[in-house]
Amino acid sequence: MSTATVPRQSLQTTPATDEQATDLLVDLVATPSVSGHEQRAVEVFAHHAAALGYRAEIDAAGNGLAWRRGSADDKLIVLLGHIDTVPGDIPVRLKNGILHGRGSVDAKGPLCAFLAAASRAELPEGVSLLVAAALGEEAESPGAHHLATQLRPDACFIGEPSGWDGVTLGYKGSVRMRATVTRDNGHSAAPGDSACDYLFGWWRRVEARMGELNEGRTGEFDRIAWSVRGISSENDGLHDVGELMAGYRLPTWIAPEELRVKLRQIDHEGVKLRFVGDERAWRSERNDAVARALTGAIRGEGGRPHPKVKTGTADMNVVGPVWGCPIAAYGPGDSMLDHAPNEHQKIDEYLRSIRVLTRAIESLAQEIR
């Protein structure tokens, strides 16, 4: 149940037609919204939501909110998508039933499908619905972190591309690390390691330790993954400084704080460690109420459901541990196109996903009321 101030006014939305749903997607994709610069896109989202009869607002964090049928005592279903994108200008064009443009898959396609489907769904008395366009998922997820503290929904759909017949049950956690070492400057021909040499030696010990932690574990989702994201050095004539940036993807059996402890236990004399961007892994079961609603709806549309887990992160990692409600991710589009220079959305798949979501919302609402 929500702890936020839910409007008590009963609102009846106008079901979005396929043409309106397509116009919504094209309009939102054509509105740039790189993380940190989403305001105009949120306004576009709110405009379309209001036109469909939602009570549209922008919250204190800047998220776009579209409410349907509200009462503080109602059960609450949240459809949480993100409106920001990574950088990269892809000319927006709709040709031969394919929409090209940044965000068409990740994740304005799922967000727009949420808004269109939620306008069509027939809801029983006692069930409220909120479609949220969150800020900054591609950065530090400030929008989802804010909503996590404001709401207590009874069920949640996360808007991420899964393919129209896919249901995403979980995402790995993440930790980002910055390791820095400073050494007295010396001649490059003199004996001794440079700062970067020293870092490379330490990094080999890190890799060995991660391998030990993964021993006996199979499957990419159940293993720690790590990679160097950048390395740099500088020298002011007195000091040689090396810096290594790395990222870790975490399974459900190790929390970010546990990984930090294990990294600090590795001999790192002279290496200063800083950590940012901690997110816990989260995984729902196949019998989760939202997952069941989606799989049933996919079958109802003539598809064969494909449950999956992903090695990336999403706003499910932020809200899942806090809300503890039934939760799964769904949305049209091929996730292999996330952040890609040829990102595009097939309109027929997008419209099919709206039909799936409409069925799923209706069946879930009947179950939780």
C-alpha cells in the first residue's frame, strides 16, 4: 500500500489507440533526455498522460507521475520505467514500421507501453495504478531512489526491454571501484615499479581472489564478473600517480558491502580504494504474482513466455529490496540494442507488448484486490 499522498479523485482514462500509442513513442523518443537533462521529456510524458485522462504531475525529484483511480486505502500497482537515456544522437525516423532513435528500446519503448496499456486496462474497485517516468536510471537512479522512499506498492512492473514474449526475473548487482596509488618519482630507467606497474600487480591479486570466490559456481548470473573500465597516470615531477577504475557485477549471494570487505582484505598497501554506485542483485521467482500475470498474458497473445535473468542492473535493484513486493521487468525491444548506435524499436512488437501488458495488469489487479 502506498505511503505517498495518492489523489482521492476517481479518474477514468481514455484507452489509447494504436495510433496514439505510436505517436506517444515517437514524440518521447524525439525529445532528448540524456541523464541529468530529462525535464523536457518529463513534461512531454505528463502532457500525453493528461491527454489520456491520467492525473499527471511531476514530483519533488522531477519524476513524471501518471495516476489512475486513486484512494489512499487502495491496493497499488506501480509501473516504473525510466525516461533518461545514455548519450548518442541517433536521427529519429519511423520507416517501414521501425522507429530509430536513442531510447526507443532503453527504455522509452517500455515506458510508453506502460502508459498506453495502463490507460486500456479495466481495473476493479479498490485498485489504484501509477505509471512513473523515473530520472537517471542510466546514472545513479535518483528518481527510483526517491520513489522507493515515497511508495509502498503491492506489486510493481519494471520497464526494461525483454522482448514482447520475455519476462525478466532478476538483475545482477553492481559496485564501481576507483583504486589509486602514489609513488615517489624516479627515472624510468631506474629499478622499481612505476605506479601503474604496482597497480597491475595488485589487480592480478584481485582477479585471483575473485576466481576463488567464484569457484564451484556455474552460470553467468551466479558468478562475480569484473572488468577494468579505465586506467590513467600522471606525473608532476615529484610523484607518480596511477589510477584504475573497475566495475563488478554481483550475484545474489554477495552484497556490495561484502565485496568491499573482501577487496580490502587483499594486500593493497599503498593502494587507496574508493567505491561508488552500490546496488544489490535482485531476483524474483517464476511464481511471483507479476511474473505469473505476464506469462499468462503472453500466452493469451499466442506467445511462449521466456523467463530470463540479466547480468546488468536496473531500477529493480533499487526498489526491489525496499518494497519487497511482487516484481518483474517487461518491455518491448531487443536488449542487445541498449546503448547501441543502431537502437531501434519495431512498432508491431511495441503494440503487441501493450496488449500483453493490458492483460497482465487486469489479471494482477483481480488477484491483489
